[in-house]
Amino acid sequence: MKQILCWFDAATEPVNPGGAIGMGVIVNVDGEAKLLHADFVAANPNNTNNVGEYMALEKCIDFLLQEKLDADEITIHGDSQLAIRQMIGEYGMNSGAYIPYAQRCLKKLSSFRRS
């Protein structure tokens, strides 16, 4: 069985909401970096830290699915309490620009085995 570790992070600067989003994703498979992704989204009134975090998480999930790594043991790390707790079902989703991103992530994660 492969050991898969993923990290995602994002920030909106110089203001939140409305700033530019910078994000990064790392996916290691058995200690080897398989995805090192960084991206930038120009300033937009709909940009928020939560949107950025979910964009990064979705990039991670999409890579795992694309590489057919969904049947292995996967650990995903992020510093967004909102995203992590929503994805494991501890927090609900109320409102905000991040909702479409969160819903897509949740749907994609449903295809993974959970333990």
C-alpha cells in the first residue's frame, strides 16, 4: 500500500476579501514529491482566504483522482480549520463565496474510502 501525504495552503493578500490568491499544494507518494503546485489568482472581489484554501484542496483532490490514488491510504494536511472541519463533517456550510468550491471538494472526497 502506498503512503500518500498531501499539504495545501492559500492566502488572499493584501486584503481579504478582494485580494489576490496565492496557493500551493504538495503531494508525496512514498516519500517522493509527485505534485508541487503553486498558483496565483488575480485580485477579485470574490476572492477570500476560504476560496483560496478550497481551490488548493480541490487541486490536491483532482490530482489524486487523476492519478487513480483514491484506493490508497491518504493523509491531507491543511491549516484551514473551516475546510478541514467541513470536509470531515464537524462544521456545516452556511454562506459565502467558498460554498461552490467546498461542495465540489466534498463530492469528490465521497469517492475515497474513509477510515
